[in-house]
Amino acid sequence: MSATPEIRAQSVSATDAGSASPAARGRRTVLKAGGALLLSVLAPTRAMAAQILAVRVWPAEDYTRVTLENDAVLKATHFTVKDPERLVVDIEGLELNPTLKSLVAKIQSNDPYIKQVRVGQNRPNVVRLVFDLKEEVRPQVFTLAPAGNYKHRLIFDLYPVKEADPIAAMIEKGDWSNDGKSAKADQTAPSGSKAAPAETPATPANAASTSGTSSAAETAKPEHDGKLAEASAKPLEKYDHNGKLIRMLTVVLDPGHGGEDPGASGKNGSREKDIVLAIAKRLKTKIEDIPNMRAMLTRDADYFVPLGTRVEKARKVQADLFVSIHADAFVQPTARGSSVFVLSEKGASSTAARWLADKENLADTIGGVNVRSHDRQLASVLIDLSTTAQINDSLKLGKSVLGEIGGINRLHKGSVEQAGFAVLKAPDIPSILIETAFISNPEEEAKLLDDGYQNQLADAIVKGIRRYFAKNPPLAKNRLT
């Protein structure tokens, strides 16, 4: 029997490889490629961590919102800790980066609810945020799908456990004192000096670098002591010199958009949410110069208010009128003129009105509403309760205001239009939505930024409201309790 030949391992030098036949070299190349592929399949892979693109903070008396904008869906868990009050949030699939670290510096000392925030890598692929709080809060933590110019967002809304009574808040702010003496608000600052959030919303490319200071929480949150609670339980009344009760009229002014929702924008960078807030503040001051009228803003700074909440605020103070203020935009910059809209139960009065209502109704999607806590039935319930009388009164109010606005600016359409605006669905309050001008038109954008035009516009709206009340005296209401 012949001996089995011994097989010895051999090393291949560069010289040997060079002298090998082309076929042998080809086989070795294929083997190397196959081995590399096999290793790449078998080797454990580490998932790419999500990237935080921007952080924004929106402090307000209603609530404080913290937004993390990111390039992927984030999973977060949270819990609260007492003594002292803290909110702890763990975010999975995330590595700490400079943008997220910048959140620490964005918490301002005048934030009503947050003292400070601490950010750290709790464990691999998990970042922990600890919010040190000024009082007990009801946190809502939720995610938002990409909308508008935003990518994925993780939202922390911190609501106070003890909600402020809206009428008591009006008294505390000096909007109306219980003895019937109106305490006038400070004169509105020129439109050029706008209050900004702890970070102005921006596109992901520059969002991490924009920052500022918010005026939303500059005033300390009111303490609801016994005296204030007693005042809020009494009717807000005024008597004339003969001791006769004067019917006080409450107008709720609703500056559209705000916070995460900037609204439309102009060619020169102006934002609808800033312009309409400036106009609303001017209008509030002018209304409160009228002896038997007072006004309340649905937002008095740059933060987001859901559409349904705007309606609820008006109903809580038993408003006589609801006036929502906007600045229109269209794809063509030549579009111009002012418009007034009211609710419609039977469809829009024009294609343009329907298009605008659909666009304005997207505010909750862009601004960010927690779907789990949002009453999805609110819109349908309110529209079902809306009566013909309410819409008829709204049309009368709209016609009076439109007629006055027509004296200072070209009208986009000479009559009041109707569409299914969600913000106009208060069943018992005459409600109008004013598109003051087209911010997308450079000439009208310049008007909207002009102090003189803002004052003229506010004067015209007040005249329209007074004309409406002169022809349609409000009915007596139950005493506010």
C-alpha cells in the first residue's frame, strides 16, 4: 500500500502571488470577497443612533413645551419624582450630541414650570433628561410625524396640576378689576420688537443655532390665594353713577398660530404668528378703552394653542364675540386684499374659502397636538351644536367689520365668506376670522409690519364691533360664577 501523501500548509508571499497563474489569482480573489461578505453578515451590527437636529423651548403661563426635532422616530419613557418635583425622561436609540446638550442653556430663569434640565448618557444608546420643576405638573410626552417643514418631533408638554381660573387670571392681570374699574394694559410695543421663544423655530439646517429669550413667562405665575379665589367667584360687573348695572361685553381675540406653528411667512422673513399677535395686542388695548368692554387673548405670547382650546377659552369666560386674526398667504405673490370669514354648515362659499379653511385647520398638525389626550369628538360635537342663529349673528358681525376694513385696505372679496374653520365652531358665540392682508404679497407684507397700518386695522375692527353691538344689543347672560 502506498503512503498517503502529506499535505502541508504553505504561506504565499507577494512574490509567489505575483507569479501565480491568472486563474489561481482569480480564485483567491473570489475566496477573499466571499469571506469578507460572510463576515459582514455574521458580525453583529450596531444600529445608527438617531440624530437630534434642533431643540426648542416654549414657556407660557398655560404650559411649557419642550421640542426635540430628530431624523427618526424616538421611543421615550418617563416618570415623575417628588420632593423635589422632577420629571425624568429616558430616550432610547440616542447618543448625546452638542445640539441636545444645548437644551440646558435654553431653559430661562423666568420659565413658569422648569427650574433647569440635566442631560446625560444614562447607558449605551439611552439618553436621560431630568427636568427640575418649580411646581407639580401633568406631563404629556408624545411624538409627532413629519409635518410642514419639520421632521420627526418628540414633545414634552408640562401642564400645571392646578389650572388657573380664566376669570381670576383676567383680574390678576388687571384686565378687569372686581370693583368695575378697568386697569389698562401697557401700550403695545412696536411690531418690530417681537417677543421670541427660547428658540425661534427654524429649519433643521439652522435650528440648533438660533436662540433668544421668551417674554411668555416674564410675569411671575399668579398665586391663587383666598382673596383672588373670592374675587373670581363674583360677577365682573360695573355700575353707572345712578347705581344701574352696566352689561359688560367680553371680546375674545385669537391671534392665529404660535409656537411650533409659525403660520405663513413673507418674502422678507416676517412670520404670520408674530404679526397677528402684535395686531391683537393693539386691538385689546383699544377695546379696553371702551368703558363697558373688556378683551381676552387666547395667547399673549409666542406659544401654540390647539384650535379646540381656543374655542374652550372663549366659552369659559362667556365671551360675547370671538375674533380670530390671521395674515393670508397664497402661491402667487400677486394675491392681495383683506377678507372676513364665518362658519358654514353646508360647505364653503367658494373654492378659495375651502382651500383656506383646510390650510388653517392644519394648525393642530403643524403646531402639535397630543392625539391621545385630544378630544377627537370636539369638532364634530361643536359643529352639531352650532345653530343657524349663531351663524346669522356671525354674518352680521362679519359684514360690519368687513365694511370698516374696506375703508383702509382693498378687499379680496366684497362680501363675507363661509367655510368650515375649526376655530369658529363655538356653538353660542358669534365668531369671525379676519385675514388682515396677504403676507405673501411684498407690498401687503410691508403694510402688515407698519405700526400705522396695524393701528388703522385695529381701529377699523373696533368700529365694526361697535357697529354690530349698536344694531344687535347682546342678550343678558347668567352671572359669572
